[in-house]
Amino acid sequence: MSWEKVLYNLFPSIRVSLLTRIFLDSIVTLIIAVIVVKTVEYITTRMARRNILTQSIAERINRITSLTIYSLTLILILFFITGAREIIYLVLIFAVIFMIYSWYPMINVMSYYAIMLSRYLSVGDPVEIEGVFGKIRDINKLSTVIKTSTGDIVAVPNYKVMVHTLRKRTETRQVRLVMKVRNYGDVSKLEELEKKVRSIIATRFRHGLRMSEPMISLTSLSRDEATYLVGVAIVGYEPRLRPVSELAKLLAASLGEYDVEFHIPFEAPEAATSY
């Protein structure tokens, strides 16, 4: 018995030619879906290798694409088999309802990928948007989290980051700190101290501008005491006292083996502060 007779016995009300057409249409649709998914995977993989996309974003794009394409393929195959237009109408109705109730989450997620693809913003950037000044603390699927100079945490929806004017603060200024070293012993210990201070500022001072070398200038030297002026370029909007105070605390905690004292220069209103 041929396969045509088997199909005819199973589906007597449908002609074999129709079943063949349904089968071919379904196979062609599935092949096209696989080609589209594999093409997207190939493109995102190459973009990830060239550092245009991060690996995690590439994987997420692949998952979303696969889910969407294969879901549409399944709907089309069901339509080919049943011929019922009601399936398409029902899917469209559910899609419209879903879009209405999830519009803002979806547009925020889309804006998130646009932000990450542009690589214009990253965690730690000082920004201003809609009157909010602060540094970016996190960029998640729904919002960009900003920490203000007063310590407040503000979550700005990602779509607002895309459609509103955003200023990325890039102006630099310098904070200065007077460092006094007592009982240093040999001059070679001062050289070691300078190297250590540079390393601490470069690797652990979060306000410092990484592309700028800190200024460490020896202003006075006696047998028992050496005085340095330490200057660090910073980016952003924060009041001067905050980063210079953090710098003094960081150096005081990291230079425990030295007899050091820190003062904020007289040019600051808070000149009496010391650590």
C-alpha cells in the first residue's frame, strides 16, 4: 500500500494533494525560521567577538529571536493544517492586549538594548537628565539607576533616557590635599611613598579621572618632615569636600606604616578638616 493511500484512509475528506501542500508549506516555513534564527545567532556572535555587543546581550537577543520566530512558525503551521482564520484573529487579539498592558515594560526593554548597543553610557558616568544630577549606579532592563550627590537613588525609565535630553558631564576639575610625612627616615622611603600614593589613587580612588596622572608635588623638606601637595583630577558635579575627604580617608587608611597627616588646603571653606 502506497503512502498516498495511507494518508487518504486517515484523512478521507482531504485530498492527498492538499496534505502534500500543507506538508510542504510547513517544511518551507520551518526551514525559513531556522535560517533566520541561525543568521541572527551568527551576526550577534560576530558582534560579541568584536566587542560591539557583550556576550550576555548577544545571548538574550538570540533567545528572544528564537522564541518569537518559532512561535510565529507554530502559528503558521497550525493555520496551514486547519485553515481556520480564527487562529490568526485570536493570536492578533491576544497580541494587541499584551501590547497594551506591557507597552511601557517593552519600550523600556527595547531602550535598554539601544543604550547598551550605543555604548554611550556606562556605570559610573556622571549625567544629568530631567533635572536629576548624579552618577549612573546601574542600567537594568527597565530603568537607569542614578545616585545623586545627596545620596538619593533615582530610577529613570530607560525610554526617558532615550527620548529626553541627557547631558553627560565630562568637565574636569582638580581636588588638592596637603600630606605631611613625619619621621620618614631615609629619602628612599619618600620615593616609595610617592609610588604607593600614585598606585592607591589610580586603583582605588573612585572619583579620580583614570586617564590623568595624579599630581604629587614636594613643597617642603626638612630632616624630620616632608610636605606634599597631592592633586587629583575628577569628573562630575559633586561638592569639592566630598571627594577630597574620601581621598584623605583612603590614603590615611592605606598608609598605616607611615606617620602621615592630611589637611585640606586653605582654598576650601572647610580648611580646618584634617585626618
